[in-house]
Amino acid sequence: MKTQPPLPKLVAIAFIAVVLIWSTTPLGIVWSSESVHPTMAVLLRMVLALVIGGVVILCSSIRLPLTANAFKLYGFSAIGIVGGMLLSYMAARYIPSGTMSLLFGLSPIISGLMAQRILGEAKFSHIRIVALILAFSGLAVVCSSKLALGDTAILGLLLILCAVTLFSLSGVLIKTVQISIHPIASTVGALMVSTPMFALAWWLFDGTFPVDTWSAKSLWSIIYLGIFGSLIGFVGYFYILQHLNASTVALVTLITPIFAMGLGAVLNNEQISQTLIIGACLVILGLAVYQFGDNWWTKRQQRKCLQ
């Protein structure tokens, strides 16, 4: 039986939703950690997402595989969830949300470098090497603007760079697992494995439950991230990945840092210096060249041959 093609409006709504959710997630992390310890904030977020996702699984025909291969997938996913999320929440106390989003934008390039080693993918073309130089030059400029702020900014940058590395490693390792699984089942399985690790991190780094000190803004941010950031955003991303070409989906990583920096400046009074803008432009330009440079160069060469 043939499946109906996706509705263009629904795909467009999903794309916009992913951009908005990914753009607001860094600010949500910062706000949720204002009065709640980072380990507790991320633990509550994951518990909420796991409960809602579990209810969806139970009330639908979606199957949650419990095979060894499935747990391998969940374990690899947990590397990005636990490592990426936990370190991001800790970094949120030291650097602005816009900077966090910008550095996470480097994940496609870092993933590409890792894929060469782990998946045996082809080495970068000359154009992608140029993109790599541009992006990491921008990273150096961004870091220089933050290092002037003191030791806390250095710690924040190191934490977020480690988070991006683990997130990218997770994405590459996931590609080594051959399994057909529904995105919601994959999400719930990964949360099932990672949530106990967040609980352990909370017990080791904090271990307190001072509910009376939690602000309404932090609690609403946790609820928002649990529902949208950890469930709807993930499902929406997989949906557009199925119905749009890779180059269109790649626009998400170019758009979100710009929106995130703007939202941080408007809603959280985050300072955007001239140095930071220069660094951000270099990073985004590098990402654009990385995603679209080879295709542009190929078409340019083809036009030359036709002339």
C-alpha cells in the first residue's frame, strides 16, 4: 500500500518548530539553572520527558525494542544525552546561551572529522578543509572574547566544547547500529538508559532538594525543555529529516545560533560584543561552506564544461 506524501504545510511547520525549539533551548537551560542546581534541572527535565514518552509508547502501537542491538543504540545515544546535556547545563552558569548555541553549531564539522576515523568516510575535500579553517578561526575569536572575562568563562568554554565533542561522537556511533526503530521509541529508550546517570550525577554533585528556593521561571523552563526540547523537538527533527533533503535540514544548524544569540540579548540581557559578532560570522560562514561548498563548486564546474 502506498503511503500518502507529506503535506507541505506540515513539513514547513515541523521545520519552523525545530528551529524555534533549538533556538530557545540554550536560553531555557540558562533560566532553568538560575535557581535549580544544574544536575537537578537536567534530571527533572529528563524524568518529565521519559514519563511523557513512556505514556505515548503505552497508549500507541509504537514498539520499544529491548534487544541487545537496541540497547547498544540507546547506550550510544546516552553518550550525547548525558555528556552533552550535563556539561551544557554546567556551562550555562559561566557563558551566555548564544555562545552555547554557536559552539554547538560546530557539531556537523566535528562529526565529519570523527566519521573519517570511526565510519571510514572519505577525507574532507579542499573546500571542506577551508570551511574547517574558517569555523575554527571563528571559534578562536569567540574564545578570545570570552577569555578576557576571567577564569569562569574559560571553564564554561571548556565544558561546552567537551559537550559538543560528546554529542558529535554519539551521533557518529549511532550510525554504526543497524536497526529500524521509531524516533519516539529511540528517544524513550535513550532516556531510559540516561536518566539513572543523571540521577547519579545529581547525587554526587548536589544531593539536595531545596524546593523552596526554586523560582517559577526555572520550573517553567524545565517543563518547557522536558516537553519541547526533549520530545517534540527530537521527533520534529526526525520528521523533517525523512521528508526534506539533507542540505535543507542543514539550514537548522546555520539559523539557530543567530536566533539564539538574538534571543539571549533581548530576553536575557546578554552582551554581544563586536569581537563575538566577528567570531560568530566566521563560524557560520565556515558551516555554510562545509554544508553547501562542495555542491556549489560541482555545479560551477559543470557550467564551465557546458560553456
